[in-house]
Amino acid sequence: MASSSSAPLRVLTGITPSGTPHLGNYVGSIRHSVRQSVAPGVESFFFLADYHALIKVQEPALIQRSTLEIAASWLACGLDPERVTFYRQSDIVEITELTWFLTCVTGKGVLNRAHAYKAQLDKNIAKGEDPDADVTAGLFMYPVLMGADILMFNAHKVPVGRDQVQHIEMARDMAQRFNHQYGEHFTLPEAEIDDAVATLPGLDGRKMSKSYGNTIAMFAPRAQLQKQIASIVTDSRAPGEPKDTEGSALFQIYQAFATAEETEALRKAYADGIGWGDAKQMLFERIDLEVAPLRERYEALMNDPAQIERILLIGAEKARKLSRPFMAELRHAVGLRNLAAGRDEGGARKAAKVAKPSFKQYRERDGLFYFKLLDAHGTALLQSRGFASPQEAGRAIAALQQQRGAALATLAEQLEPVGPEELRAAKEALEALAETTTSTNGS
């Protein structure tokens, strides 16, 4: 269901309500996405991913409180619910139905490679435990639910950090497989990575994250904000000694809020030996300058949760004006139909039968060239590592086409590792591709 070139660009953003919003959320997502939402030619979707929260949070009151806090944070930062589609994930019942549709076209091998799942397996193995200990089906299926979030509204762009790019690629694979099987219904989404958006360090210098317990609350009262900033870890250099900006969490946080001129002034102060106490006071004043007006609005919203609930329900109805008819279209496509209606001629199925495996070659933002081997349904079977030139990638593809399964061993270092099931499927796809090529050349 690809959009026409004159249609607005759809951008979708979500935040999981699993804790109190912090400055890392503000700098890394909220501030940027709110600014983007007013750009001309952009249709923005913002959602509270409360289904996702259930994967890692089993405290109902915490999910409810966090949902309220995050909704209030976005609204306080200027999100206009009249201009965008702002909704709670769990209010869109079609998302869970679409999750099942996508589950039925997604290979287990694809989900085996998901970063979060693999990280839990590695953690268990390192501890000498059963690899699947504490792995719920929710954790394993997380990428499918995320795929449904994105594909439900045929988003063109999804702003994510680099660690989330894999999920967008998996959503693309799901869309391709569904489209091959049932006809063109989904737009293939693209990850949008803005390197100008800062990844904020926390109090201890690591990435600011709830899981590290190193966050600075986004709308903490002034006194609490000042206390948290005072606890930022610094080195032991005394006032008067020059200090390095490189690796300084304090400097990086300041840079995310300050103008270029203000940043250069602090850089000079570091070189001149500013005391850490004075530097932290500068940081506190700069953050509070930006956050104080937003904090007042946030506190007013938090004191009126009924207003936020009304806004979310209105947003949900706005979203469902899109999701309801689209889900009806998808239900018909997969065969969940009125039995009294006329029989479908099966055009999409016929198209699917003649589909064949294929290679997809592309260039990433890192400047390197990659390729994938896709099966007849569009599912990725092999993923290459980066090549310096398209010619090198092309030579590897040619070797796979000519030598087929035998080339998999010689090219092992140039391919991402796969399990035995995926390896067998890749060999079969290469053989099928070779047979198709031979038949075509012979005709």
C-alpha cells in the first residue's frame, strides 16, 4: 500500500512507559521529534508503547504512572495533538491483530538474531544457566510487535538510535514477505538516524539509562535538579588545573543544551582550569533555563490526568480511522472473509507463486556496501558484512550464484553468521535461483 509521491511523509515515534522521563529522553527523542512534527509535508504519529512495557515491567502502578508522565512530558514540550496523531498503543486493537498476521509470515530464524534476545541468551550462557532462562515469549516476539506498530500506519521514517536499526530492518523483512504472499499492502519503512541528536551521558559517564540508574529526571524540581547535577562524576583535578573536555560527561551534557558560542566559552573555561563546582553550576543554570518553562506546563498536566486521558482517547479514535479500514483490507487479503461474498481470483497469490529468491544490494550510511539474499517471500536468509566497494559485494554475490552452497564456506568471513536452519534455507534458495537462471537462459 505504497503512498503516492504527493502524499505527506509519515514519521512514527514511540516511547516505552517503563519509568520517569529523563534528560536523555528529552535530548535524544522528545525535543527533536516535537520540532520535526511541525515541519511542512510531514504527518507525525506519536504513541505510548505500553504493550512493550509489559515485557520488562510487572508493576501495574508503575506502567500507569509512567504512561501519564511521558504523555505529560510530550505535551509540555510542545506536541500539538491537533496537528499530530498522539495515541496509546493499547487503545489500537488492530495492532495486536496485525502482530499475529506478521507472526505467521516471520521466520523463527529472523527472531533468533534479534539483539535483545541474543543478549539475554549470552548473559545466561555466561552465568552457566539454561540459555532460555527468563526469556519470555514477549521478549522473543518483541520485534514483531514493533513491526506491527510501524506497519499499521505505513510509516515511511522511524527515528531510532543506531542500536534499534535492526528492528526497522526486521519490519521491512516482514512487510516484504507479507507483500510477496498477499499483494502490495505495506510501505517499506526506513530508519532515520540523526547524528546531530545527542546521546546523553549519565551521572556516571555511561549512556543515560534507567537500567544504569544514572539518570537526571527531566522535570525534577529545581533543588532536586541541582542536587543531581552536583553528583555528576568528575576527576580529581583541582581549580586552576586545565581540564579535558574529551570524555567529560558534564561537558557533553552542557553541549546538548548550549549554543555553539556558550559551548566554546565552557571549553575555554575548561582550558583555564574552571573548578568543577563552578562548571556544575553553569550546567544547572543552562538546563534550568530551557526546562523551567516546560516544567510549569508539565506540573499542570500531571495535576489533571483526566485531560491527558481525553487527549489520548481522541488521538486513538483519530488513529483508528486509519487502522480499522486498513485491517479490514488485510483481513480480506489473508482470507478472513465473509463466506457469502464472491470468490477472489487470487491475483496476489498467483503473483506470489512466481516469486523467486533474489539478492538485494545496497549502501548504508557508514559508506560500506552490503547485500542480502531474500527468499521467495522476501525474508532475509543471508546478510553480508560491509564491503569497501560495490564491485567487491558484486563478486561475492556472483560467487554465491555460481558456486551456491559451496561458496558459503569460502565466504564465511564476509557473511553474518547464521544457524543451521537458516543455512539450509539459504542453500535451497541458491539452488532454486540457479535453476531459475538456467531455465531462463535455456528458453
